[in-house]
Amino acid sequence: MKTVRLTMAQAVVRYLIAQKSMINGKPEPLFAGVLAIFGHGNVTCLSEALEAVQDRLPTWRGHNEQSMALAAIGFAKAKLRRQMMIATSSIGPGALNMVTAAGVAHSNRLPVLLLAGDVFASRFPDPVLQQVEHFGNPTISVNDAFKPVTRYWDRITRPEQILQSLPQAVATLLDPADCGPVFLGLCQDTQAEAFDYPEVFFAETIHDIRRPRADKGEIARAAELLKKAKRPLLIAGGGVQYSLAGEEVLAFAAKHKIPVVETVAGRGVMIHDHPQNAGPLGVTGSSSANALAVEADVVLAVGTRLQDFTTGSWTVFQSPDFKLVSINAARFDATKHLAASVAGDARESILELGAAVGAYTAPKAWGDKARSSYAAWNTTLDACAKPTNASVPSYGQVIGAVNRFAGPKDRILSAAGGLPGELVMTWKVKTPGTFDVEYGFSCMGYEIAGAYGAKMAWPHAEVITMVGDGSYLLMNSDIYASVLTGHKLIVIVCDNAGYAVINRLQTGKGVPGFNNLLKDSRHVGEHFSVDFAAHARAMGANAEKVVGIGDFEAALARAKKSDRTSVIVIDTDAYTWVPGDAWWEVGVPEVSARAAVKTAKAELTVGKKKQRAGV
């Protein structure tokens, strides 16, 4: 067997370069690049290996370990999990900064490869710089913190271990059921060690995403339930997008006259005006979708884990005849909530289910109800988005202006705070796959970082990200990264002077406004407003603050013409929201001296009586 002598770090890089992904019938690099902050744990060996292959595996300089990993996640989501990025850090705080991003990828079932330096396998120089010693177990380093938030975890203490570990890592990243973040801790001394690796290990490998077929018995049971349905409802989740199953799912719904609603991750499966579209479902959903869910007798959930924002903490389904059929590539998700499970690929399963249900169609009256409810919901949306001369517009009015401005292929992003709910409810999707709201982990900081990664994936379309003032203050360094690398973004900062949506939740449950809005937080003297536009200009972006929707629309036009990242700051109303009607369970104190808290607790008790038992 022919061998080649390489350091462990060199061998890791060579193997990753050899991995290809079949995209639109053409093999492309599986790993499109590396986002890196180098330190003593990865700079002398891993960077040496990466520097030599910049033409095949480009390395981009990171500015915050969490944000560069979030950018990798935004890239993977835009590429529908068929191509991905690597994020690498040194040991200690650099590695720990990536743990939050690993949680985002794990919650959202998204692939990212995390490579961090680790302590010395030999232990001779212990304790080394940034090593956190565990008194009772010397094998533990801070990298063990990744174990709860990764699908595959390994610490490489011998150079030959990558022969087994790397193929498993890649298989996990590409598995439709187990997809999620992979972490490899690379011991500093082991990175430098050489080994005679088999040349065949580095042969080009072309991967195609596996499409596991469901059991025929599961398909048959699901079909029998659906054929008896009088009020069926189809929920399209993010798995529909990752399976590239949108056309097949919508064709199934159209043939069988079943209304379709979307989860947060599933938003963008349909265009806004699709005949089967009944709106987004749940707490951040539409009155139309929620009204249908109340009456639905058979719910077909495709590619969704049915988190509480989708189900209204399991209160949106109220029919005594309710049955749940769940199609999911992951057995864990398919069997949740007492569902009739169909563990299989979304596209293949929906095609097989369609054949099994035959000529079944839902009653015409049910479809008529869906269309009339959706029309009424759109009337509400139009009213919320209608521009006015107000100097401080609502989120709905700002989003409406961005939606009118956005081109058919432009990508919209956001994450935590009030913007996700407002966007999920009000955004009118023009082209499937152009909507990205990270709400699986609801991670502040994804907004700008994720947009930066998405722009790497979508260089020929505008990437527009909407961020609140709170999230901007938390993480904004990728504005500079986007300017430095030429990945132009349009960043809209909606400044409502605090964490307004959490203030809404707090006061809605009887607690006086406290420590959320800036005016309610501890401060000295007059409340000081951050000049976000000046800050963004200091990082090289075009930036301006505007007043009102008219000025905002003019600024959007200027941003579109610009060849560099543009930041538009607009004050927004902290108290006006698009109306929602789904319940959500949060903890309310059982004992309080406040009458408003007691009222909220009584409302919680009433709401819990509507929750479905056993799910």
C-alpha cells in the first residue's frame, strides 16, 4: 500500500479537500472554506497546513469565534446542508466561544465542522496556557463542553486516529437524520506528529445526500389515517427544504386539496400567493393557520420537530378527533408526540404516501375555509404594513417597506428578539428558499454573522438582515468582516431602545418593566442612545440613520446601488406588534404580592387546560 508522510494537521486538511458534494449534478467542494482565528493551539500546525492550500480551501479571518461559527451556519443553511464551512479556534476561551454556535447548529439540525486546539496529549508541559484543569479527571479540557451540543465529538490524541474519525465526522455532517455540528479537538502536540497515511485515504470522494425510504407499513398506516380525514392540515417544516422536497410536497397538497401551513424553519417552502398557503402556524403565526389547526382532525407534519412556538405549547390542536402523522428523516423527531411515525426522507415519503392515498381529496368546504381565513389574515397584514408619516414606525411597517423593496431572489435573515415573530407573520415570500429566521435556538448574534455566511453562499443576490439594537450591541464585528472581504450586506438596525419583546412578555405576565428597555434599566443621568450609524461607519460600512418610512425607503435604494455593506438605522416602536392569537406557556410565579401576576397565573391555569395530554 502506498503511503504519504504527513503531519496530522496536514492530513486533516488534505482529507477535507478531497471530499466533494454533488450539487445540481456537479461535484463541488464539500467544504467551501475555513473561518479561522489562530492562536497557540492551532497556529503553528493547522495554519501551516491551511496556508499551503489557499487555492483549494480558502481561509477567511474571523473576528469573534462565535460569530465566525454562526457565519458557517448561515452558509450551510443557505446551501441547504449540501455544502458547509469549517470554523477553527485555539484552545480555551476561543474554543468555548464556539459552544453557543454549536448549540445553534444542533437545535436547527445544521452541519458545521468545528476544529479547536486541545491540550497536549503527552501532558508533559501541563498546565499549558489557557488549560482549565479538572482536579478529578486530567483527561477533561474545556472542549468537553461541546459534548451536549454536537452530533459527533472526538479528541485526536494520536495522528492515526483520524483514519477512523474523519469519515465518521463527514458521514454525520451529511446524514439527513443525524445532521448537526461535529467537533474535533486537535491536541497541540499531535497536530505536529507525522504518520505514514495510506494514499487511498485522500482519494477524491463524491457524496450524495442519502434518501432513506420509510417502512411500507408506516406509509400504509399514515395513508389510512389521511383517507379518513375530513379536515386535514399539512405542516411544512425545515426538513422539506433540506430534502429539496418543496415541489413534491406542494404538488401532494394541491392534488389532495389539503391546506399547507409553515413552521419558522419551514417558512419559504411556499411563495406567499401559493393556492395552498394558509399562513405560518403557532405563536409567531397567522390567525388563519391557527384557526385551521383548532379544527384539524388529521395533521400531516413533514420535516418538523414541532417545537412549542409551532404548537402553541400544544394548545393549537383542539379537535377531539385529532391524529398526528409525522414524516421525518430522524426517527427521534418522527416518533414524538404520540405521532403515527413515518421515518424517512421527506421527498420520497410524500411521493409514496401520495400513491397510497390514491384519489382522496379533502372536502371542498375545508379548502374554502382555508382560503377565506387566509384572505382575512392578509387584510390584517396589509393594515400592519401600511406606511404612515409616523417618525417612529412599527416593526410591521419597517418590514413591509423592506418586503416591497426586496427582489425575488434576495435573502432575508433575522434571529432573536421581536423581529423573528414579526418577520414570520408579515414577510411575503417571493421565491422559495429566500427566508432565514433562526428561531430553533433563538440566538442573539446570528443576524449579522449568519448574513455574512449567507452572502458567501449567495454572492449574486442581496442579503438583507434585520437586527435589533440589543443584538447589534451583542455581536456586530462581521460588519467589518463583510467590508474587509467584499461580501456586501444590507443591515437594518431597528432601534427600539432595549429588549422590547422581552419587556412585552415581562409586563404581560404582571411584572413591571424592569431591566429590559433602556429607560427601565439602572443608569446614571439621562438615558444615552448609541449612535449605531457612527459605529458602523467606523467599521468601514456605509451607514445612516433615517426617520420615518419615506426616508427609510430612500436609504434602501441607496444601499442597493452601493457596492459595500450598508447599515440603515431606524427608530421603531417598542409597543406596537402584529397581532397573534396562539397561547405560549411560560413560568408564572405561584406566589406574588402583585395582583397583575396573580391574574397572569390564573390565565396560565386556564391555558394549560387546553394542552393536549401525553404530548
